[in-house]
Amino acid sequence: MAKKSASKAKAPTREEVQKKLKARDGVGKRALITGITGQDGSYLAEFLISKGYEVHGIVRRSSSFNTGRIDHIYLDPHVKGGKLKLHYGDLCDSNVLGKLMRTVHPQEVYNLGAQSHVRVSFDMPVFTADIVAMGALKLLEAIREYQTETGKQVRYYQASSSEQYGKVLEVPQKETTPFYPRSPYACAKVMAHWATVNYRESYNMHASCGILFNHESPRRGETFVTRKITRAVGRIKMGLQDKVFLGNLDSKRDWGFAGDYVKMMWMMLQQDEADDYVVATGRTITVRKFAEMAFEHAGLNFKKYVEFDPRYLRPAEVDLLLGDPAKAKKKLGWVPETSVEELAAMMVEHDLELARREKTLRDAGHKLPDSSGHDQ
Ligand SMILES: NC(=O)c1ccc[n+]([C@@H]2O[C@H](COP(=O)([O-])OP(=O)(O)OC[C@H]3O[C@@H](n4cnc5c(N)ncnc54)[C@H](OP(=O)(O)O)[C@@H]3O)[C@@H](O)[C@H]2O)c1
């Protein structure tokens, strides 16, 4: 008993943890990011570069440009001093993953790559599982082999998801809440999550899962519901679109800002011990409420413009996601800095500006693509 309280007394204070994090800044470090062209990958790359890291990202070969979210931090390889290096690769190709480990020599690996759209995962379950579940396993294996060959330790971050809680068994959801996945995406994420825990326990790897609740930003893909709403607000306000079709307006989500959440990914990898953390705001609102806030921000009444379309319903729904970020706050001192109101306003402002540009083009006689029929 006495021993227990003595070890308790030694637990670092939040100030001590913060000081340590500062001291571990990233000058001289290399990070490898899968999914760098996505929303989170772009914010994480910016954040790590600002800390002095050399950032390496895996980019899929595509017939059209897919680096729009990171173009602003990419320097042509002929220019000296670039901190972002891109490599072709894919989570389904274990050869490339192994080769990149041996050539990049990263100290930290962030696995953000995924077919990340829940509704789409019902249409493409096998592909989703290949990338999300098997991709994570292939990457973990590449890291394990690299560690065995070189004797170097690599820290690994797995992008777990609140979708893993699915038909929730507890409200709010915390690290100890059992998973009940309700989509091919969530099933695959559960597999990747447990593979990460298993590699930590089996091979003593520094591997951590961040169980992130929904997080959005002006860089969110336009087929995700928040962005679909804010894009519609901008376009309706500018007279470019009449209405927006949505699925289940009663789904409740715990929404935060992606820029706040990537910080937590990094913080997790700076700890001496790998561990799993829920990353959330601790507040949940319905899709309806988000839409109402977004339309109101532009001076519009959402009831006039939002229509229901059952095509956007999922075969199995996840009704109430609400995360408890107490562990992240207590152990790492992490707190989300952006409220959902600020988030909605930020996204609407961004999309009003985009729509303004579209309108300018249209008024000048250019043809615009119709962006009103996206999936939710
Ligand atoms: N945003 C959220 O609310 C949330 C919540 C919990 C967990 N997560 C997870 O966190 C991660 C980042 O989320 P996000 O919102 O940034 O997702 P996102 O914007 O959809 O980005 C996904 C990234 O994965 C890449 N990717 C797709 N298939 C790949 C493959 N076969 N091999 C390598 N890369 C591949 C995409 O490349 P392209 O650009 O070429 O398509 C993109 O860079 C994902 O794993 C997601 O499932 C997200």
C-alpha cells in the first residue's frame, strides 16, 4: 500500500509533462506519415515542420493531382532546405513500406492513411479492410523488421476512431469502453487498433492508438457531412446552389478541430510509455444543430434549404458518439482549443470565400462543376 502511494506521488505534474514536451522538440528528427495528403496529414505535416522535423510523406500515384492540401508547404526538390519529402507508395504495398523504413530511417511513424468514409465503406468493404486493417498490419510488420535489423526504436501512431464504439455500450465513451463496430470501416479500424496493441505487448514496440472523435476543418473532404453543409452554405449564399440533401439529421457527434487533434497525436509519441487515448471535446450535438449553426452564421434559415435523402442513410447507424477526454487531459495536459461553434464559423467563412471565387468565375462566363450532389 505504502509503495503504491509513493509511486503515485512521483507522477509528473502537467507542467513537468509540458516542459518535457518542449525539450523534445523535433530538430534532427524524421517522421514518416501515411495519409499525408488528407485532412489530418496536412495539419500534422505543418505542425511537425514547425517543430523542426524533416517530414516524409507517402503519396498515392494518381492520374490527377492529390497534393492540394500540402502544396503550400512543399518546396521543389531542387530548392535547398525543404523539410517535406514525398514518396510514392500505398498501404497495400508492403515492399514499399519496408523500403521506405530502410531509406527514410524515421524515428516516428504516423499511420493516417485510410479509405476513411464510413458510408462508402459499405460500398467497398473489401478495399476498406485491405487498406485500413491490412495496411496497418503491413506497416507494423515493416517497422518491426526494421527495428530488428537496425536495433533502432521507432514510435508508431495508429489513427483509431470513435466509429469503433458504434452501437455504444457506454456514454460517454472512454479508453475502457468496449468496441461495437457498425460498419466495414469501423470493423477494419478495430482490427488495426488491436494489432497495434498486440505489437506493443508482443514486441515491446512504442505503438499507441489515438481514438479520435470526429474532427473537421476547412480541409475536410467535401463528401463528409460537416463540409458538405458548409460548402452548401457558401454556394447557397452566393446563389450557386438551391438546397442540400442530407441523411440522418439526428445522429449525434462529438466534433472538434483537426488542427487541435494532430497536436495530440504528436504528444502521444513523446511519452516514455506508449498508451491509447480518447481524443474528443466531451460535447455532442446533432447533425441538425451543426447545420442550423452553419446556415445561421451566413444569415440563412437552414429549414429552407436542407432536405432529407434516404440514400445517405447508412445500413447500420451510429447514433450517439460522445468522448471522454479525461485521460488525455490528466496525463498529457491536452485540451481542445476550438469549440464546435468556432469550428462551424471557421468552415463557413472559408467556404463563403470559395463560393465567392466560384461566383466571380461564373459571372465572367466560365462553367463551374456542379458540387451539389456529393455523398454525405
Ligand atoms: N477526420 C476524422 O474525423 C477522423 C476520426 C477518427 C479517425 N480518423 C482517421 O484518421 C485518419 C486521417 O483522417 P482524415 O480525416 O485526414 O482522412 P482523409 O482526409 O480521408 O485522408 C485519408 C488519407 O489516406 C490516404 N489513403 C487512402 N488510401 C490509401 C492507400 N491505399 N495507401 C496510402 N494512403 C491512402 C489518402 O490519400 P488520397 O489523398 O490520395 O486519397 C489521404 O491522404 C484516417 O485513418 C481516418 O480514418 C479520422
